[in-house]
Amino acid sequence: MGLGQSSKTPVTNDTDEVNFDHFQILRAIGKGSFGKVCIVQKKDTKKMYAMKYMNKLKCVERNEVRNVLKEMQIMQNLEHPFLVNFWYSFQDEEDMFMVVDLLLGGDLRYHLQQNVHFTESTVKLYICELALALGYLRCKHIIHRDIKPDNILLDEHGHVHLTDFNIAAIVKEDLKATSIAGTKPYMAPELFQNFEGSHPGYSFSVDWWSLGITAYELLRGQRPYVMRSNTPSNEILQMFHKIHPTYPAAWSLEMKSLLRKLLSIDVQKRISCLAELQDLDYVSDVNWDAVLSKQLSPGFIPNRRRLNCDPTFELEEMILESKPLHKKKKRLARKTREQGSDGSPQSGLLQSRLDNVQRDFIVFNREKTKMALVDSSELSTSEKNKAIEDGQNNNVEPASYLSG
């Protein structure tokens, strides 16, 4: 399968749009409300990526198409060392595909479930790395709205990367977001406030609250407020005012002070931007340039000898999935031969909505964009290849277990 080949293969000058056939499917590694994820290898460059694929019919039936397209629109304009960066998007008659950085260190939720103990110094570095990502997103006018351990992936060296922008909001100038979105245990108090049916709005500070909840959970193994997805908003608001988070004596005074500032119910007193965090004495010793260039080593390094995710994803894809990805080519060829008469004709309205997805879908190729930029500059071939690779967070030296 070419897994042992060098990742330095020159990028091809093929002008064809990237599609499903350009990738070799290796194994399934995850699933979410918006689709499934597998490890793939691009056949020409031998680079490894994560490919997220979403069934069009399911997305239409569940009214998820708008969020999927919005996520692609947002991510094509982003590139940062602490984000999971977007590389390609394409579609076929069944699915929409997003190809992003491959990060094999697993998400922080997985490691919490494995009872990993995160030290204070490790969590401090996580906060700094994520703060740089939030500072970048603020410059792009983006509120993530779903920061939590599940959406923070580790690379093979243990650095954090923020993912999942399907409920992110774009806010212009000094305007505020008003729609309610997020995961309740990580949502800031102002998101639960309701004034006779109209919401006063909120801004970037909600992400910093979520960062505080996440940091607390990583340190203690539990969140400061106990709530569930079905807990009524009025009860949650009362909880914020009645319950005061406890901070173990073993934590440093500086960490406790930082968490209190992140978890301030009063938005005006909450740390809500990168500059406010950098002003704290607790991070006065931090070399922010070294953080950005990933020169500081986290205290926790994921196990490189194993796939840091639930192995049942692979079994489900191979055994339970009615339309497995590895059989897509044969399935679509058979469907073409049968001229679409698969016994389940779509209703007129449903087919119209599917046609709209086909029309509105955003085709994206960051590799081609980068090539166009470097081709216009006076660089050597090796320098151009290096420029194209810059910004890519994914693991380029595939481990042997990927094909297992």
C-alpha cells in the first residue's frame, strides 16, 4: 500500500479535481452526529489524512446540510498550528467528503476515559496553545461555540488541535451572536439567559468559559458543575449562582486563580482574549513564540504504538455499516448499470433538496491554492514543496498499525 514510502514525494501538477479515487482508505477511526471518519492516504503524495464523510440523504433528512456547508466555508479560510486544518472537499452522489489533518494522538475525551492524569504543567501548556488558537479565531471573527475535550485532538507529540466547526458562528465588527448552540456542560452562563423570548447576545467570551471548564475537567477528572443535556436552562442558571466550584488544595494558587478568572459568571470580569491571559503573572514565564512553534514539550505524550481511539469503529464500518466506504466504487458502478433503479426512488421534494446539495457544495483544494501561491514566487523546487507542506499538522510517517 506504499505505507513505507517517503512523504516528500513532489506534489503532482495534475489539474484534475481531487476526488474519492485519489485516496486509499486505510481504516475507520471515529464517528459523530455529522458523519464518520477514516484514515486515508493520498495516492500521489503518500501523505496521510483524516477523511470525514457524510451521507447526503441523511444530512437532508436531518436538516444538517446547512451546518455542513457552513463548516466548510469557515474552515477553508483557516490555517493555524493548533487547529485541525482543512485540505480538500469533494462529493459524489452518496456522500460529501472533507479531508483534514490526521492527528493520531486521540482526543482528550478518550484519554480522560482511559484515566490519564494530566499534570498542572501539561494543562497550562494546553491552555496556552488553545489560547493562541482562540486569538487567531477572534481575528477571523469566529466563535467556536463547542470547545470541549471531545473536540481537542492531540498530535503524536502531544500538542493540542481544535476541531469541529459545524456550530461555529461568524460575527462581524462589534455585533453579537444570538442563536443558542453548544454542549450544555461547557456552555457559558450568558447562553442560558432568556429575556421573554429574545436573547441579549454573546461574543468570544463564551469560548474562554468553555476552555476553563475543559481545563478544570482535565485536572480533576470531572467538571465543576454537574449537569446533563436535558437539564432545564433555568435550573442551570440557578446552579451557576448557588454552586461554587471547589478547587483542590494540591493545585497551585496561580492555577486556581486562572480558572476562577476563566469561570467568572460576570462576563466583564472573565478572561476573554489572548492579551488578558498573557497579562497574568502565572504565564509571565511563557515564551509564546516557542509555544506557537511547538518547541515546548507537553508532559503527556500519546502512545505511538496504538491507535488512540475506540477500536469498535473499525468493526462497525466493516460489519454493521450497510454502505461501507471500502465498497463504494463497486456499489456506485452497479447503481449506474441499473440506471438508478435501486428500488427506492426519492420523492420529488427530497430529490430537489439533494439536487440543491449537489449545486451548493463547496469544492476545495488547499494544495492547489498553495501551489498557485508558490508558483508566483521565485523559489526553488525544494523550497516550493516545503512551502506547500507548511501549516500541515498531520502525521506524515505512517505507523504499521494503520493497515491492521
